[in-house]
Amino acid sequence: MDFLIYFIITILVLSLSYRIRLSHTLIFSVSLGVFIIVRAGAIFTYETMVFVLFINAIPFIADRFKKDFASHKEDMHLDFDKVKRVHEDLMDEDRREIESSLEREKKLQQVLSLYEISKDMSTCLLFEDIFSIFSSTLKRSFRFRLSRLVLLKESKDIDRVYQIELGHKINNVAPDDFDREIAKVALETRKPILISLQEGSDFLRRLSVVRDFETLVSIPLFVEERVVGILYVENLPRPHFENFIILAGQFAIQFQKVVLYKKVQESSITDSLTGVSTRRYFLERFSEEIRRSMRHKTNMSFLMLDLDHFKETNDKFGHLVGDVVLKEVAAMLKANLREIDIIGRYGGEEFIVALSGTGRDGAFQVAGRIREGVEDAIFKAYDEVVSSTVSIGVAVFPDDGADLESLIESADKALYKAKETGRNRIC
């Protein structure tokens, strides 16, 4: 019976120790101990004394346990918070990695897209075609205020300026002070220029005085180590600089290609000394004119010109002076002929001319102006003063021949006759 009472008392004290403060529990356990001692009276046994001490120790044991448990609980909370923070950091890092991967994928797609555009440009051999592809891509893929392509002459002066704006067609505009200043900078540095108001630049103050802008990217265009143009864009967002430079770089490569192609093409159809058509190109065009005259049943005249005593001029004054005479005569031919007429150098001091839609009377009038112009001209070259005359043979389609060979033969015979009858003549 006593054991049951002691067990109930122990459970009660232990339960109170977990629910109320230590001081209150001690008061209760001490009071309970006094009550047990008083109740035992004379029959107070050793077991009773141990039990009284035990129930008074229970509050201290329970309090110690509560403190340890609370400390352990707090440590667990701290560990949980730490694990939670690590988990959140890992989640943030994973999210950033995903975003970075998506951004890299987006940039890769943009670069691949630019590469495809460069392939499209590489199939073009005309400036107008590659510039059209470039400007369409620029307007479709980027946000900017305006972009301009400034083309330079060999003298480094501005030749032409093309302007690209969102929502507008490509315009050929007059150069302004900003174009001239940015051309000077490009010629000085010969390098790409990237300017942002936030980052600053050596050229920021110099260019911003001329025009206000937030960002500026300028790319010089080279042909055979010479700056022939400048491509620049204003107010392009800073993150887009890299992709624009890639696109501009591809345009620069293709621009150089088409310029060199045009140069090679011109050298193959243009005589390098006189600037008129080469013999081969002239004969191709002449054949086309003959076919056209056949279709439309119109006249066409052919002139063959030869400078009189040109060998003596070369022997007396030298070939450099002779070259100047040839260039001046070619310039006189261009001045006395229409744009639709064709001029070629047949070889040495001989020139050939095709007069479209011109009969015999008109051909002799043109030949007369040319002969008189050469006769009256004074050619100055390298401190030498030279004069010359020209003999001209005339052939008319279809009277003197209905094909290329027969017309050339007729004109050659007429030229021979002009020389045989005294030179400085037209036959």
C-alpha cells in the first residue's frame, strides 16, 4: 500500500516539475516531505527518509533535464535553420545556374543566328545586298536610336553616309559634324570604340560635345589595311555590345570582300592607264550593241582612232609623257561622248568607240569634234609640252558590216586610208 502511495506521489511531483517553476515545485515537494514525516511520527523509517529526500531531489533532476532538453532543442533548431539556409542557398545556386544556362543557350542561339546571317551575306557580291541583310538583322535583333555607315574616299574625306533607323527605310543622308568627328577618331585609333556614360572613355567628352548619346559602338572597316568606312550605332543597350560586334565583324568581312571583288571586276574590264574599257570587255559590249541594233533596226557607228606619230613622241619624250598623252586623250573622248556610248582601248595608242543609235553623219560629226579637240590640245607632262593629232576610221552598221568582224575590218581600212592620205583625218 505504501509503495502505491509513494509511486503516486513520485508521479505527481515529477509531473508538477515539468509544468511549474522550480521554486514552486520545491515548495510543494518540501511541504509534502514535511507532511510525510509528521504523518510517520514515531514509526519514521529509513525508507521514508530516503523517499522524502528523493521527492525533494526530483524538482532539481527535472529542472536539469528540462534545461538540457531545451538546450538540445535549441541546438536542433539552429542545426535545422543552418540546413534550411544551406538548402535555400543550394536552391538559389541551382536557380542561378539554370538561369545562366538559359542565358548561355539564348546567347548561343543568337550567335548561331548571326552565323547564319553571315552565311547569307557571304553569298552576295554586291554592297547593296550585304548592307540590306545587315540592316534588316540590326533592326530585327537590336534596340538602338540610329546606326550609320560612313564611307570614305581615298583622300579620307567622307564619300557617302547611310542611315539606319527603326521603322524607317535606309536613307542616303548628308554627313554631319558627328560623322566627321567619328571618322577622325577611327582614322586615329584604327580600332573599335565602345563608349558608355556609366563606364566613361577617352573619347566620351570629345564626341559627346558634338552629340548627346548614352552608348556608342564604332567599328572601322578596312580594305587592304586602309580604313574605308566606319559603322557606328547609338544608344545600344550595354548587354548587346558583344552580339553587335559579332554582327558588325561579319559585315566588315563581307564588306571587304565585295569591295575587293568590285576592284578586281573593274580591273578586268577597265584599262588601268586610261580608265576606259579593256579591249575584251569593249568587244563583248559591242557585240551586244550590234544584236540590239538588229532587233530594233537602228543604226550604230564604230570609230577606230590612232594617235599620229605616237612612237616618235615616246622616243623623244619618254613613255611616262606618252602615258600622260594617252590619259588626256581618253579624258577628251569621255567628255565628247554620251554615257550610252562605249569607249575602249584597242591596244597601244589605238582607241575604239561604239556610238549607239548614230548614223554616218552623226558619226562624222562626233569624230570631227574629237579630231579638232586633240589637234588643239596642249599636253603638259613632267615639264614637257606635247601636241598631237589623231586619225579616225568610221564604219556604220549595217551599211559597212552586219557583224563584229566586218565592222572592225571596215573601220580599220578607213583608218589606214586616213593615215595614208596624210593623217589627222577622218575617213
